[in-house]
Amino acid sequence: MSKKPFVISILVLLVIVAGASFYILNNKIVSEPKVTVPKRVSILLASDLQLVAVDGLKEGLKEFGYIEGKDVVIDVKNPKGDRDLTKTMAAEIVASKPDLVVSVSTSASSAIKDADKEAALPVVFADVGNFKELGIENIQHPGGFMTGVVVDNVPAAPKRMEILKTLLPGMKRVGILVNNKHVSYNEILKTHEDGAKKLGLKITWYNVTKKEEVSPAMVKFIADKPDAFMTTSEATISGNAPLIAPVLRKAKIPSIDFNFERGVSSGYLMVYGVGRFDTGKQAARIIDKVLKGEKPGNIPVEFASSLKFEINAAMAEEMGIKIPESLLLQANKVYR
């Protein structure tokens, strides 16, 4: 037998075996599903008030196609208004090295900034009132490792005063609770004082730094008898409406809150502010960009787009206050 046909047969057999092996291996690789490791997202709040922002954020991510537990794993830390605990939780989050940090509120964002001094982690913030406190000067190109959504709750303070003045044309003095330990304290004071000066009003400030100081401050407030009451953007004040609103209602002192989700339902007469659910949902668009590889420093800071105004007309009637038609027309919702 000639060796040539035998060699050719062997070569053909080897080609067939190699081809079959390649086909089997290739199909095995194709048939095996790729394992997707979910991105870890750690969220730091200031208090329960920001929980609705997390709901909005999750809804936004869902609309972008993210499945929680599969594409993203979200861990939420809530210090419930405790500033020392906020700093501790911020340090814990940074040490755990998630793929992305989301900070909701100015105090939470400031704590994350301080904890992440090496700028090792990307951060998207939401519900922040003062972006300059975070070291951001150019909102179109923030640089660094942070970007997000800013709300206008502090800048909108003069508008709240204007609403009160429209409600009470003879108003001379407004009482305001404030926390002098808040990171935006100086901005809060200046914005409110400037607004009051333009309207010919005087402000009496009542400082509270913790829950235990709220009730004594309200006792003094009622004794001083200012014409109206305003809240400021701060967790100690926002989170303790049950200690504030009923006192004002009993004394028949009109009030306006900035906290849209809880304002009127908490017992205040009026609310003018930004919805946190919408802010969280807006932040999801930026989070999507960062999770896909964009650097926060290259993503422009956005401003929350909608301020809403609501009035409890039933309470006004109970307090003997007639709401001007101009305010009723401005309101997004009137509770009767």
C-alpha cells in the first residue's frame, strides 16, 4: 500500500477532528451565559425625608433598563438626621469602595466629600442646596469627582416670604427656625435677610441643633408672637414637623414649609418647594452616565426643574384667614 493515500487520510481525519473540536468548543462558549457582575451603588441620606428621592432614583434607573439585584445592587444608609452618624456612615461607604456613591442632601454630600479626600470614588449628588459647599465653581464642567442635581430651596426663600406677605399684607415680622451647624448656614441667613429687607420685614431667628431643642424654641416662638413662620432646609427642622406644626395651628399662626412631600400633610398651612421624587428621578439620568463610564467631573451639574406650591384652604378657614385669589391661582393644589 502506498504511504501517500495513508498520509492524506490521516491529515483529513485530523482536519475533521480539529474542526469538530472547534465547533464543540465554540458552541459551548456561546451557549454558556455571560455572568454580569452588578454595579454596587451606595446611597447616603440625611434623614427619612430623602427616602422618596431614593424611590424616584430607582424608578429612573428602571426606566433606563436597570434591574435591581441584577444590574445594580443598591445599599441605602440613613443617619436619620444625626450629623455625627452621617460622617461615620460616609467613612464606612468610602471604605467599602462601591462602584458609585450617591449622596442625597447637602449634609450627606459634604460628609462624602470629606471622607473621599483622595477622590477615589465617583459621586452623584441629589437634593443639594449649595453646590459651592462641595467645592464646585463651574457647573458646566465641575471637575473633580462629583456632579449631580441642585435644588433651589434656599434661593427660593424670598419667594416664600413673598407668599406670606401676599397672604398677610400687614405682616411685619416672621419667625424662622434655623440650625447654625448646617453647612449652608451663612447662605441661609444671607438669602433670608436679603429677601426680608426687600419686603420690609424683620426676621426673628430661633436656633435649634437637635430634636430636644425644637419644643423649647417653639415655646419662645409663641411667646414672641411673630406674624408668621417659615422653615429652613435642614434635617433637624424638617424631620420634626410634629413638634412644630400643631403648635402653630393651635396658635393660629400661618406657616410655609419648603418640604414638598410633607409640608401640607405635616400640618403647615402652605408649602413651596421641589419634589424630591422628581429630583431623584432626574439624578438617575446622571447616574446612568457614570455607570457607563463617564467621569462625574465632565458631566454638568443640573438644577431641579420644578417648584410646586400647595395650600391647605381648610386650615386657613379654621384660622380665620382669607386666602387671596392671586395665591389660589398660583397653587398647584388647594386642599379644601
